[in-house]
Amino acid sequence: MNDYSIEPVVDSELYEVEEIRHLYDLFDVISVHKVQNPLLWGLYTLRKNEMEINTKNIKVNEWLLYHVTATKNVQSIAENNLDWRFTNRCRYGKGVCFSYCPLYANRYASCAQGSTSAVDYDENLMHILINMGFPREAIKRALFYTYNQGLESATKWLMDHITDNNFAELFVPSRHDFNSEISIERAFIICRVLVQRTKDVNVNYNLNVIPNVFDTAKSLNGMVYVKFNDYEFYPQYIVYYREHTTEHNLTKYADPYSCNFNYNYCADQ
């Protein structure tokens, strides 16, 4: 099994990383976490070294880009990385899509918003908590209100609410619960992404690979970067969030040169 952890980000890092600060300006950020996965980090570093050696005269850029996903996918991404095989929306090719613009990433993410037809509970967490002696319906409440964020969060919620009168009663989220709580069904994955040679592409749902001389496809509007090769990206941060009720003007953030593509990343994970 791949050993990994998801740790809360300390306050100083929240202010130092511009890509995280952008999200605080644009969304209601609930919590920010950092992925520690030595295996994925080693594979990413190895791939970066290979790209630098194979084409020494072209710089390998390392950017922090945004990817939005459903919260139920976070644990798998932290353990196994993003996987193009699970891509549902392939407007610019069947790869993993990123954007420098968080508003664009949020707007065009593939997961549906506001669905009230079902609630996804983390079955692994459910099994662990049942074995710890907690009632199933109470566990559903805990996982719902902590957004499947992990064992520690769910256990804390259960202990904090163990004296509630309805603790073990049948749990059916009300419409109010969905409107106020399930709106955090998405998470930003802020990834380190290796970009060396890009190829501009138009809308092409059948694009499965680009010529070997290129490593990244870029949409003609400049908003989307698509990676087709494994290990050329690393999930650095996870940001759980809700959307503001006010609309933002996407065109204000449409200039890639306004983004911090020259951030001086540290050499360590």
C-alpha cells in the first residue's frame, strides 16, 4: 500500500502561496490541506529530471495549476494521483485538465453541482467507524457534515454530538441540509505541473495523444492545459470550498501573464 498523508496547512503557508490566496478572494474556503506522498513525489521528480535531460536547451517550467473535482475523489487522488483514465469531460483531449484560472476550473469542472438525489459516503470510513462501535446512522451524519474529509474529522464530530437526541436515528438530509451543507461537494486540487513544450489545440473530443515532441496540449483560449503523460503533475494542496452567491467576471482573470508562473518553489516536498 502506498503510504501517504493529508495534513492541514499551517497559517504561514496559506499566505505565502499565491494560488491559495486567490481562492480565499474568490470562494468561501473551508479548509486547506497538503498532500505528503513520497512515492508520487519521487515519480514526479524523476519525470522532471528526465524531461530536463532529454531536452536540455528548453526549460522545464513548474507551475501551480488548478483542477476541480468532487470531494469523494480526494482520497484516491492523494494516494494515486489524478488519472486521465477517469476523465469524463474531454473537450481538449482525453487527458488531465488544469487551468491557471480558478474561476474557469470551477465553472467547467465535470462534477455536477447541487445534486440532491443521493449522498456519497466513504465506505472505508463507514466500515472503520462501525467497527469502533458507532451507529450507522450517526456515522452517516458525521460523514455528511464533515464532507468525507477523513477519520479524524468524522470521529471528532461523532464525539461532539454523541449526546444529541437524534444521534442514532434514521438520517435523511433535508433540502435545507443540501442547500447549506452539500454545496461543498467540490475541492480544488492545486497541482505542480511540468510544462516544457505546448501544442495549441482546438476543441477535439477524440484527441487521445499529442505528437511526442510536445508534452502539454493548450486550448486556443489559453485557459486549459491538458496532460497526457503520468507523473508530470503532483497533487500539492487540497482546498475544500463553497461558492460565493455573487458572480465573478471571468474575463478579469483571463490573462495568463497575470498569474504567478514564476513562483520560487522549494526543492523539497
